[in-house]
Amino acid sequence: MDRRETERLLDVIRQSRAAGEQAALATVVRVKGSAYRREGTRMFVRANGTYECALSGGCLEPTVAEAAARVIATGVPVIVSYDLADDSVWGLGLGCSGAVDIRIERLEDDPITRMWWTILERGDAAVLVTSLSGASARMIVGDSGRIAGGLSDAFVEQEAVERARGRLHAPYATSGSESVGSTDLFFEITMPPPDLVIFGAGYDAAPVARMGWTLGFAVTVVDVRDAFLTPDRFPGATLVSAHFSQFLHHVKPRAGAFMLVMNHHVERDQESLRFSLESDAAYVGVLGPRSRYEKLLAGLATQGYTPDASKTARVHSPLGLSLGAETPDEVAVSILGEILAIRRGFAGGFLSGSVGSLHRPEDRRLLANS
């Protein structure tokens, strides 16, 4: 689940608690083959059968809500399996080729649950490990190891901590199920939202910021022109009014940030590029043709700054996917499409003709080369 979806889930949980309602959470814990959503996707179900967030394209939700009503009544978690390819069961002609396991649990107010919601609110990096075998033991694992809770078997717990930390440090952190001996565990990952830093608050930056926020990025817009930095133009974004000489003090991107240079001003673009190259950004995008990027580098070279190849390897110029984009909104789609592909380890090419899974990490390069 991305940041916006998580925020929506947390909002409905707060409302439910304030109203004293009983409710359940349904979580995709295992996917085999193709499915609409991936492991870690959650759905909130009220006792009256209404729900928020989605586990599929609309086919599973009513059935899951029925199962959730029974869980709410009994308090006993269950794992239900759905084979989306079996039209004799669904009778819907779904045409899907996958199967999903969904864990449904009543929403409780215990210490581990409260701690997990707090972690989600803050956007910290952590893993919630839930036993899918027998008793529903749980623990929360952070970078340094176990934070709270525990599993019933000491060996399983130790192995689970190591695997949870491995998932946190993986290039593409994802939720998923694994077995430790005879114990099935579900690892739910939460990570801070990725930073999207936009240098330049011009007309074409607004749709990039707006769409970036919708996609779950923590958006920062930097410009020296106060009149351009207004909340109505950049809703949800952090607005930084700073001259490039002040970047070190006012612009604080986290490691792995996505940086966009789009000031439409040579000097400001040069210094924004310099700052981005010296940061721990995973991606530096420079708006405009390749010749403009080369001109910016040449200008920096006259000032005695020549970045090495390890720094310039992160630069994308021209930036974006080749969509024939013309309008600012189309350009925003192109830019963010490329950023999403890179963030998830895909090349951003056409999916048509691909025979692998659209999501599995081991198929990323297959799809990239299709």
C-alpha cells in the first residue's frame, strides 16, 4: 500500500474507534500467479458489511466482507483462499490466472496493534511479522532487530528477525510470506514515503508535484520566487523558498530521493544539478534536451566542478518515458512513469507480449527486456 492508501486506512480506523464500532482488517498475504493487488494490500471492513480500500478490481470485496462479518462475531482470525481462475466457483468470467490468500482478523486495541499504527502514522521503516500457523503471534522488527512482541518458537523468532531485516534492506522492499521450518510467516513492510524534490515552481512543475503526491511521494518544491510557492498551486507539498546558496541549510533530501531539475533558468539549474549530484539521490532528472544538460555540465566545469562518473550515472536526460508528451500534464505522466519504473526495478517498456508476472521481483529483468 502506498502512503495515500495507508493514510486513508488510518483515517477510517480512527473514525471506527471513535464511534466504538467493531471492524475487521483483511490483508493479502500470498499471491500465486497474476492478481490485481500484491501482498500487504489491506481492506477495512465494518460490521455492517461496508468497506474501505480494495483488494482487487472489485470481484473479491463482497465475498471478503461476508467472511469478515463472521470474524468480527467470533474474534477468530481466518485465512481464506480464492482461486480467481476457477469460473465454476465465481461464475463471473474474470479471466484472471492467479490465486490469493487473504488473512482476516478482527481489529483489536492491543499494544502491538497500537504500536504498528503509530509506526504507520510516522512513516517509519519497520516490519510486522505475523504467524500464519496456529496461534496468531506477532512481532515488530526494525533496522536494529526486534522492537516489540514475539513468536512462540525462539528459533523461528530469530530467523524471522533476520529475514525481516533482510527485507528492509533489499533494493526493492516488498511484503510477502515465507516459511521457517513448518511455520508460515507473513512479513508486512512499511517504509518512509520516497522523497520527490522538484527544483523550480513553474507552470509545468505543478502537475508533477500534484501527481507525485497522489502516488505517495513526499513532495518538496524549491524555488527562490515566493510568489510561485503557494499551497493552492502545490497542495500537499513542502514548499522551500531558498536561493541556491542556501540549499545545504534548507533542502534535506533523504538517501534514495528522486530529484528533478526544472527551473528553466541556467544558473539556478546548474546549481540545482550540482546539489543533486552531491546528494545521496537515487535519481536526478534534468528537464529539456540532452544538449541542455551538457551545457549545464560545461558551465559547472568552468567553475571548477566536474562530477565523476558514479555521480552522473544517476542522471536521466532527457527525463521521462518516450510517450510523445506535449502538455504539462502529459509530461508529468512521462516523468513519473519513469520514476515509478526505476523505483520498482523495471525498465518502463511496453507490457504487451510479456509472459512473466507483472509484479514478481524475479521477473523484473524479463519484463524490462521484453
